[in-house]
Amino acid sequence: MDSRARVMATLEHLEPDRIPFDLGGAAQSGMHTRAYASLRHCLGLPETAIALQSLIGQTAEIDEDLLDRLCVDTRLVRGGSASNVAQQVRREGDYLTTIDEWGVAYRMPVDGGLYFDICASPFDLEDVTERLTLHAWPDPVDPNRFRGMHRQAAAARQKGKLVSLNGLCAGILEVYSWLRGYPRFFTDLATAPKTVELFLDKLLELKLAYWEQALDRVGQDVSVIDEADDMAGQSGLLMSPTTYRRLIKPRHRELFAAIKRMAPHVKIYFHSCGAIRPLIPDLIEIGVDILNPVQISAKGMDPFELKRDFGNDIVFWGGGVDTQGVLCSGTPQEVRENVRRNIDALAPGGGFVFAAVHITQANVPPENFMAMWETLQEYGVY
């Protein structure tokens, strides 16, 4: 059974020969550059210039030699930036700074910084009506975004890998929060629903235009569509279920339905961190096939309970090992025990793609990463 067949079987809630393994096959399952460099050294792989998959998150573009060494079943196809975008990094005092194509400004400490944080938002003002019209929105169908997509997808399919396709940007709600700034974003959700709708509709319009072009070009080679919207924290949702269902869910429904019309064969992978359990039935209802990262350390996210209650209707992609505590600061033995427990919970009956909960962070020892991987190899056979 090749990688693609293995993942496709589990996406259909069947048990393949073994649990599929993902590393970097989605935008939210990669590695920080520091952890990646350490892992390459641990495995005796040649030193290489590490390319960035994400400047803001400082995640690595994972090289094919490491993906092959670890028998990774997935490959992510990503587009480029618009032709007129050249995101520059500048030093300003004790910080490195940058502005993305949406106009959001970020900074990272020069000493000890691990990733960029938002420091200024273009719509952090009282009245946004005029600015919405005048704002220089990114061009979602700039030809440069699609350059190289077909080559990436064809190469992955030739190797028998499951191909996923990345989107234009993060989720409509998440990008809105960055554009507006968090204080005004949360205030809008509570007091200004019309403002929320204006932003979400604009972002939905841009996403739909991108997906139409991307799927027309490479949809035949792609099995999974990578979408996201972080809607929960460690102990609960970032908004009430009522607010989600009134303002956000109808637009998620429209987005997912449009993707399925464009490419009926694809599975919708949806990333949402934290204690997302109260919204899982809603996500299933509107067409989400796959949930990531399955943050098992958050409230209500016990993997046994999730599998019992939702395992027939949604695939769990992630949840393989706790990255908040165990993977970064536990012993290799504690990592092994955590992996075995999560496999016991999520693997029966298929519907489980093994990945760490979100990005492998900078402080994860390579010994712990390999303890995770070795346990999966030993314990992940059906």
C-alpha cells in the first residue's frame, strides 16, 4: 500500500496497513527551524540552508531527504506570493520587523526571538467604512501565486504521496482579527455585527477567487484542501456558539460548499486550535471532513471522548502527541506513553492521520521527536 492509498483509506474511515504519518503535509503540521536543524543533525543528514515555509511562524520548508527518511505519507503544495509582494525584514532597534501583503505589521526580538508577533493592524481605527473601500487588498489570482503548483503536485503524486493544497491565507475570521487588531475584533463581535459581516464577506470573496484558480490548475492531483480558522483558546471558544452560528458559520458553509463544487473529490481539512469541541457538530454539518490539530491538552478535547462522539463523522488529523508539554519538556519515555495512549484513542476504525498537535516547537529535543516517530512505527500497525 503506497502513501496515498494509506491516507485515502483512513480518510474513508477504513483501517489501512498502518496509521498514516504527516509532517509538513499541512501548513499547521511542520517544524520550527531550530527543531528542524536539530533533527537533521540527530539523523546524520547533511547540513543545508533551511528555507522558510512561514516567515511569521519561522517554520522550515522540510526537505525531501528527511521526509523520505521518516516515511512521511503527505506532501503540501503551496502557492507563491503575488508578483508585486516582496516581504522585507528590517531591523528596528531590538526587533526585526516586517509587513505582510495584507498590511499587518509584525516584529520579533533580535535576541531570543522565535517567531513574529503582530504589532500594528491597518484597520485599528474607529470607522472602517472608507478604509475598506480604499485598502490595497491582495490580488488572489495573481499568476505568481500558482507558479510551481503543478510541478509540486505532479512530483508528489509520482512518489505515491497524498497531496494537500494550501489556501490563500489563514481563515476569514483569523485574518479579520489581524487586520482589525484583537481589542477591536472582539468588540466588533459583541457590538458591531455589520462590521464583522463586511470584513468576512470581503475575505470570503478573495478566498473563493483563489480556490477557483488553484483547483482549476491542480485540483485533479489534490486530495485534501487545507483551510483554517482558530476559534478557541485553551479553555473555551473565543466567541459564543450563537455568535459563530450567526456570523461565521454561514460563510464557512459557503466556502466549503464552493470548494466541493469545484472539486467534488477533495476532502476539507479544517484547522482550529484549542477547545473547539462545542463547534465540532457544526463543522461536520457544513462539510468539514478532517479536524486538525486535535489539541488534546485543551478543555473538552480528551481523545477517547472525541473518537467516541465524532469518530464516525470526522477524521482526526493530529492529536498524536501533546506539543504543549510532553513533546517539548517530557522524557522520551513520557513521549512514548503519550503516543501510545493517543493511538489507542484515535486509531481504531481508521479516521486518524498521525501528526503532532500543531507545529513542532523550537525547544523540542530531537530525541523526543524520534521517540514519537519510533513509537508510531512500532505501535501504529493495524
